[in-house]
Amino acid sequence: MSRSRWIAFGFVAGVGVSGGLFVVGEAYVPGLSTASASTPATASAEPPKAASAGDLLTDEQNTIDLFKDASKSVVYVQNMALYRDVFTMDVVQQPVGSGSGFVWDTAGHIVTNYHVVQDASALTVTLHDGNTYDAKLVGVDQSKDLAVLQVSAPAAALMPVVPGRSADLLVGQKVLAIGNPFGLDQTLTTGVVSALGREIQAVNQRTITNVIQTDAAINPGNSGGPLLDSHGRLIGVNAQIYSPSGASAGIGFAIPVDTVSRIVPELIADGRVTQPGIGAQFMNDAIAKRFHLDGVVVTTVPEGSAAANAGFAGLVRDNRGSLLVQDVIVGVDGKKVEDSDDLYSILEDHKVGDTVTFTVRRDKASRDVKVVLQAAGSE
């Protein structure tokens, strides 16, 4: 996770490490020993037998099989940027970050987080077989922290992930995360769905809704990797963690697959997501709050826009030249709108051409207005 948002609090528990191995010390408890002094261990004592495949529990075998299959869909994404050498003044490419991703289709499309590829001058993708390919950026949606890349790899080397559904998830379901934390390739962690309907902030400060919270360990480098259910189906894209130390604290967040399945085809087809809107311009939220205005204040309504066709009115000047507020959007389809973030989040569930009911306040009186959504432009 190269550019995740970190929130620090609390303390870090220490773990003893020696030679790369976790060290567990022997503890002496009076009156308790594993062998008496009068009966020393003999050379004939048999060491414990290693577990065989037949000793594995059904759940363990399921996890092993799932990892073998699903890991073939997971890739390593490296972000390169241009720098000028201070001594030679030559422009060189250097790695500035890395993350994970997964194969979307046999055409070579790779899905990852936007923040993994942000500001890249070049990108490379390493597949499960160890082969590395130059990748081109196909499209991004900053508001959902998603990006699509494409590599020219043989179709036989591309193992697409199997999409599931996130709308049917339940708290407590088993989940598995595969990625490249700290550059360690093909790492598996397991956990459960800890909560549903969470909200996180994207790079552009827009709210991503219906986010999945999980306790499966997600660390820097896991960003963009898949969150899977117990059948190996994609249910989310690992995006952020809430951490006291920059490493996993058991609170990770994944963008739901229902959102991914809606956005990725648009990015592949057009390179961007066409957001629905009403064609009007709105007052900055900070300015509206300064004047104690709740809702989204309409400032300008271009002629011929969806807002104009629905009868919206923007700011006007009185006889003294002061600006007067007319229409303020306070609801959409029965959902309360307190700021532009609320408005955009609701509209994202619609598409261009949908008829949507806006609740608009003017002079302390409210009315419902039906609007046919257009492609967003100047909002």
C-alpha cells in the first residue's frame, strides 16, 4: 500500500525476533516440569511426527486449495517515476511504490487501486509465473480509488479472478486476502467480515460508501489485491487500513465488488466513468457552512441543462448588488443531503438518463422536483 491514508493512535506491542525467527522463551513454573531430574530424556524418545495431508482439517484444506487457485490471479504492481540525478543531471526512472492487483480478463486487464499507480511515469506488472510486463494505464476513477491497467501477456498466462457479490455478505463470513505486503509476493491472510456499510475517503477526498471492514491482515503492499470469500470469489479490493503503526491492526477496508463490477467495464471501454449529474454548479461546501446553509446551494444553472429543464434557479443579485440564495438541494430520492459529498454519493447509484426526485428548499419552503440526469460536466 504505497500511498494509503494512515491514522496513528495507541501503542505497538513488541515481538522478539532472532535470526528472522520468532523466539519463544521457556518459562519455569515451580512444581511443574516436563521431565523430572531423576528421569532424563533418552535418545530413544521419538520426535513428534509432522502433519500429513490426511491430518488437515476440511477448512484447512479448503484454504490451501483456494490459495493455490486464486493466487494465480494476483499480480505485483510497481510504480516508477522520473527523477533527475543531482550529480549527472540525467533523468532516470526509480521505483516509488508498489502494490497488488488481480487479472480481470484474458485481454490482459489488471485491476488495482488508483493510489497504487498515482503519478506514475511507468508501470510494471509481475504475474504469478514470475514474468514481468510493462503496463499501460487504461483508466482510473479517483472517487472510488480504482484503476485498470493492461499488459501484453499470453492469454494462457492470465488467470482472471471470479467475481462474486458483496450485497449478500454477512458479518462473520470467512474472507481471505492475497497480495504482496512489504514486497513479499503471494502472501495469504485470513479473517472474517468484521462490518459492512463502512465509509472511507478516496484520494480526492470523496467518500467511498458500502465499504467492507475485515480483520484479515492487510499491510502496505496489499493495496489493490483481492479480498475473497470461502469459494475463492472476489468480494472486494483491499484499499486501506486503520493502523497505529503503519502495519495491520486488524482493521482493514475493501472496496465492494459490486462497485468494482460496475466501474471496471466503463474504465475499460472509455477510460473514465461517466458520472450522472444535473448540469448545475454548486457553492463550495466550506462557504455554505460559513453562512450556516445546510444542503447543496445551487449557484449557476446553464441554459439547456437538466437543472434548467427542471426549473432550478441559481444565485441572483438584489437591488443593492448582494447575492441571494434561491435553490438549495436538501434531499434526493428521500435521502437527506447535507453537502455535495452526500449528493454525489447518491447520484453514483444512478446512471445518465435516470429520472430522480430532488427535494429543493427555497425561501424556507420545500418542494420535490423530478430531474432527468445528464452526464456530469461542470458540477
